[in-house]
Amino acid sequence: MEIELREFEWYLRDLFFRANANNSQKFIDSFKKEDIVYTLLKNYLRYRNYEYEKISNLLNTVLTDLHSKSVLMFDKEIDNIKLYSRFDRKQCKKCYYINYLSKNEDIQCSRCSSVEMQEFPPRKR
Ligand SMILES: [Zn+2]
């Protein structure tokens, strides 16, 4: 179960990153939980065969965790969440794991705890 949650968290961070990857001006910070579930079902092969309820349960657990890490807040309306910042995509120099990090989080690999991170994809010189 823990592995499934960690994996789910990675995909959720990926979703938040992608929601803001293409537009440089407006930061999309507000998400309805229902929309998140449908986006995962529709766009993510990993979750295509999941039941709505199962994704919804995983989502609630991970959102609570991300809330405790100050990555997001729960909006007045109960089913909305709001991000504090965009996510940066960084690659661990040690294990090559791709991390999506909020501005409120330490720059550290969630897989091996290394602090040696680089932009991903690396900037061209
Ligand atoms: Zn690492």
C-alpha cells in the first residue's frame, strides 16, 4: 500500500506540473478533486483501469499528506485544492530519479535523499 501511495503521489505531482508546463503567464493553482480523478483516468495509462472510487481514496490520502508538507491548501469549498507554488522538475544526480518539488519543500531526492539535484531536462549551455 505504501508503494502504491508513493507512486500515486509521483503521478499527482506530474499532473500538477503538466497543468502548468505550457503556459508561462498564468499559474493554474486551483483544482477540483473530481477533475483530478478524471484526468488521471483519462491521461494516465497507469490508472486507466482503476475504479473512480479507488483513485479518489488514494487522492484523499495523498492530498492530506501534501497538505501537511505545505504543498497545498484546501479551499473553502471542500472539494477544491489550491497549490502554493508551481512545481520544479529536478533529477537526482545520484539515482537519476525525477522529482517534482514545490517551492515550500527542501531540494532533496524523495527516493535516495540525496541533495544533489539538477534541472530536468538539463539546460543547454
Ligand atoms: Zn536520488
